Amino acid sequence: MRTNSLRARVTPLALTAALLGGVTATSALTAPAAQAASGGYYLYFKKNSANPINSRLYLMKSVPDAADKTVASYRAGSGNGSRNACATAQGWLPNGKYKVEFHRTNFDGIINGYVIKVSDKRCRNNGAGGTKRTELFVHSEMKPNGGQGRIESERWDGTSDYYSNGCVKLKPADIKNLFAKAGRYGWPKTLTVK
């Protein structure tokens, strides 16, 4: 008798759930798009005009209908001291929004190891359309395997290593921490520079 009574109660609940399933499925399909537009993680680089190699890179969480939250903050440099965003391979990054194209822990190129590649950007200058800045990364100084090497571009010596050829540069421990946090919470899709 108990089995029949239980079945009598479960059947209407299952029918109700099946009928409402279309509504639930529709909401579930639209939720990721809404979250992508108003939620998620991004990088924010705040320039320090008084000292470009003592700027800040933040891993941020976008919070709908509230102030965005800082997940992590790191000292960072950009450029070789020049505040001219149009100086190719010298100046700091131009202001604006960049797309994160990829991230790797074993990059092997002019820069090595942990890298985040961001999209090219045109800066505003007197040229037709502005100077196009290319080969832009968030990176450090390390070997392709993430360890410290002997040559200058593969070893971190201190404060002077925050200088770069226009990329955003972190010390090795900080970029590894950024990768760990982004891997845990969610990889940023964009970099905003101001």
C-alpha cells in the first residue's frame, strides 16, 4: 500500500517537472550568455605615470549589479620607462581593451615560460590610423620550462627586470600565482589597460 501511495505522489511531480523542463532548459541555455556579458574574470592593468615599472596588474571578477571584485593584485611594469604608448617595442601598452588570445606555461620564443598573449592594438597618434602595437604579452623572465636560467632574458634579477619592450611584466612567482588563480577561478578573456 505504501508503494502505491508513494507512486501516486511521485507521478504528478515527475509530470510537473517534465512540463516545466522546457522552461528550465530555456533558462539554462540563456544563462551562460548572460554570465559572459556581465560576469566572469578579466585582467586590469593600472598604469602608474609616476613610475611605469611600479604599476599594478589585477585579476578581477566581474559582478553583475555590483562593483567588480579584485581576486589578486601584482606589481607590474610596462615599457622601458617611456610613457609613449605609440613607441613600438619601447612604450607602455596603449589604453583600451585587449582580447586574451592564449595562455601557456611552456612558451619558447623571444620570451619564455608562462605567458598570456593579448591582441594587437593601434595607439592614437598622428599617423594614418595610428601605430599598430604587436607581439603583446603578459610575461616574466624565465626559461621555457618556467625555471630560472643564466642569461638575462631568463633570470629575474630584481626591480630593473620590470622594464619591458612594451609588454606587461611580472616577477616569476607572481605570474605563476596568477596562472594558479586563473586556473582555479576562471581564465580571463580580456585585458583592460588604463
